[in-house]
Amino acid sequence: MTDGQHDFSKPVVEAAARVAKDIPAQALMAYVDAIPNIDHLIKVVQKPTSLILLVRDQKDELRVKDAKVKTVSAPRFHLTRMGQIKMATLLAFSQRMLSPGDVLVFLTGVYGQMLDTLVVMEVGQEYELFQSVGQPKLTEHIRRVVFQRVLTLALEVAHEGREGKPTGALFVIGSYRELEPYCRQNIINPFRGYPEKERNILDDNIRETVKEFCSIDGAFIIKGTGAIVSAGTTLHPTIAGEPLPQGLGARHSVAAAITANTRSIALTVSESTGDVRVWRRGKMITEMEKGLQSPRPPASATERPKGE
């Protein structure tokens, strides 16, 4: 806490616990690194509200090692307050810690700074936050760990770009048998011919390769098991998705359409803004916005990308 700042964490934590009790909320969520006193938070949150803590690294894990609470591993990225909430909610939802209709109290603040914000939401009732009502289980055909790895990779692409320059991307995860009729290759497929274990998104060694191929126009097609089928793939879905919010272009339109045609999940990275969006059943289910500051800002974000 710097000079001139006030530490709001204790009264905000206590207010959140009271709100969670009065509603009552199914869950109270918070990032461990935003909570100065974890023991105090655990003490004031009362049943039936479930406490879910987001851990970003080994230091966070050590702080909650002996606490009997639910935890979710969250990647360390500089997102807005609402971006942090959306990412955490999506991760908890994918791990079935939250269900549509659950009421949630969330504690957050500016990334890397003190806790200052309390948000109450009903999962699935606010499109701006998380549109999940009427959706099948997020990981119905996709391993949870695969979805989480692709989400993390999309956020890495959004924040790091490639060689200091912003880049966009489209990842589609699902059954290749369903996706294949809509796929056309723009280039010779760089993943063709390799054993699946050598091109699996869960292999840490493949991350830099994927980032390198983000410069190619087209989509990454990934099986629900994590095996990367192709890169540089053009998709030609026959059914359009729902109308897009103003300002979103071809990449997002394709993501909406392919998820309307198949039981897949698509993730888009906007080259111009760095925002990451998740698509299911023809609609955007959440959007994670970059914070105003980034640990490694891109050299330029003024060019409008082709195909976005």
C-alpha cells in the first residue's frame, strides 16, 4: 500500500461475508493474492456459502495449504477487475464448482494491488458477465484441463503477442469428426503426421510452437483430448451464430458460427484490443478484457488486424 492509499480489505471482506449470508449466496470467491488475511476471510464466511479461492502461483498455494477450502488455479495475467471476475467464474464453472443460477459474491481489486471491490452476480443471468443459461456442461465433450490450458494459452497470446507485436488467434476445441466437414486448409498443415502425444496442447513444449503459428491466418483445431489437429485452417460453417456486438469482425463471426454448427468451444483473441472471448452454441459466453497496464505491453496496438 503506497502513501495516500487506504486499506479497504478488512471492511470489504466483512461486508462481503454479510452480503453472502443475507442473500444467501452459494459461493464467495476471491484471489488469494488480494486478501491480506486469509484466516480472517475463512472465519467470517459462514455456511451454506462456499468459499472458493483463486491461486495464481506456488506462494498462493502455500498460503492456503492447510485451509479446508475449495481452490482454483488461475493464470497470472493483467486483466481489468471485471476481466478477473469473468476468468475466475469461467474456470470455476468449468470445474463444476458453480452452476447456472448460483448467486456469487466476488472480491477483487486492481491487479496486483489492494482489495477494493465487491461484486454480486447470478451466474448466467447477466449476458455481460457470463451467459451460461441453456448451455450444456462446458466440458461435456472436452477435458476440463484441455479447456483450461487453451484459455491460458489464449491469454498468453493476448498479453505477450509475438516478438513484441500484438497478434490475434482463433482456437476451436471439439470432436474433429464434427468439425472436419467445415475445415479447409490455407497452408500445409504443420501438425500433420506427428503422433498425437507430440502435438498435445497439454505438453508445455508445444506452447511456443502454437504461438509461432498464430501469425498464420486461420484457426487452430484441437480435439477434446488436447491433440492439435491443424493450424491455418479456414472454417466454412453453414449456420450463422447470433448477431455479434458492434465492432467484432470475421474471426468472431466464424467462432460464433462454428459453435452453432457443432458441439465445440471457440476462443478468440482480438489483435487490436487483446480481449479474449469464449463462444458456445453460436453465442459469446464471456469476454475477458486486458487491464490498462501490462507487464510486457505490445509495441503497437493501433493496426486493425486482417480477418478480425
